[in-house]
Amino acid sequence: MTPDQNHIIEWTPTMASTQPSLVSTIELVDGVEGWMTAGQAATLFDAARSCPPDGTIVEIGSFQGRSTIVLASAAAAEVEIVAIDPHAGNDRGPQEIDGFADEAADDHAVFNSNLENAGVADRVRHLRMFSDAALAKVDGKIDVLYIDGAHRYGPALADIRSWGQRVDTGGTMLIHDSFSSIGVTMAILRELLLGKRFRYVGRSRSMTIYRADLEGSRLRNAGSQLAQLPWFVKNIGLKIVLSLGVGKLMQRFGKDAPEWPY
């Protein structure tokens, strides 16, 4: 498996030793709709595979199950996997913030069907509710937390803050659309830039990896995150260009339009 061009993470022996399983898992989710690159799938896979057998994985934002299937496929059989998604039609994807009732119902049905087809339905406890309401439904500490919920500043900050407190020491927190979404990036800068607990490890495109084991310099940790801001500015510029319809114009002239940055 070759990581994405922008895959900037700690590539561990665990990743290499599970290569065949990783490849088969990526093939398994190939037809599942969602915004997750092969490198990001590898990042999720490695985090789930590293979860202790008696541990807990929590995913905030499941959509149609693409990332859920990766987490459930990689984790040990004893690991508890909780997928939180209200399937309310909100924040379904790029530029889809308001509710879409019909699409929400379809997303929920497709999510269940995709998990069933992948053979992981019995591995996942799905909480069909918003993430703040789900806090009381998950007991104890979390070993792996994956945040891909609402991308506006307020909800993103609440997820990072409230659910991040539940991550056990040494645990992993992954955040999608970091340094790509304005709301998510501002939440990261507010809560994690000078935070005392989470160490920035790296990213696979917009999926950042944090460990709850910060022992070194907070300033150095902040510098590692601030170094991602030029990429963030580039992504915002690209989104503006695509929102103005430049991508469609390029396609009319037979050129490949750049993909939405994620």
C-alpha cells in the first residue's frame, strides 16, 4: 500500500505486518460512498488494529459506513465499536449543512445495509443521535476516537473538547477535515494548538492524528500544527475556486477538475 502523497504520519511496523488485511479492507469499502482516501483508510486501520483487545473505539459521523467498516474490520473481536450518527441529513458532505429528510432516511438504510454486506454489523453499536446526546451512552475511557461529525466551529469544538476528555492516556484521536474545513481548523487551533494533553503526530491529507501523551514542549507541538496552515490556505482557495464553478468549466473544455480537498 502506497500512502497518499500528503500522508504525513508515523508509519509503524504494525501497518506493514497487516498489509494483506489492509488491502482487502480497502477493497471491501471500494463501493461505499464517503470521503476517505486509501491513506486515510490505512490510518484508521492502524489505529483500530492498535486498540487494546478490551478497548473502545468511538466514531462520530458515520455517513454510509465507509470508515465504520474499516474500523470494525481492523479491530480485535473483543473491542467495543460505537458509531454515532443521527442520520438527520445535516452535514452530509461538502456544502451540505442543512437537513435533507429524504436523504437522511436513505443514509440510515444504506449504512445498515453496507455494514451487513461487509459482515461487521454485529460488531458495531450504532447510536442514532447527535454526539452531545451520545456522551451519556458510552461508559468509561476511549482508546480510539475518530471525529468526522458536524464541521461548523461550535459542534466541532464541542466534539473535540467533550469527547477528547474521554480518550485514555496514550490513546488516539483522529480528526477528519482538519486544515481543510474552516470550522474544524478553528476548533483545533482553539482547543489543541496550546493544549496540555494531545500531541500532534501528523496527518493523511485532512485526517490528523493526535496522541493523548503530550510530555514535550507545548510550543514545539504548536509549531507542528501551525506548519499546516499554508496547506489550509491552499485548500480554502481551492474550495472557493470550485464553488465558483471553475471545475465545471474545466470539464466543459475536456480537462479534469480538481477534487474537493478532504
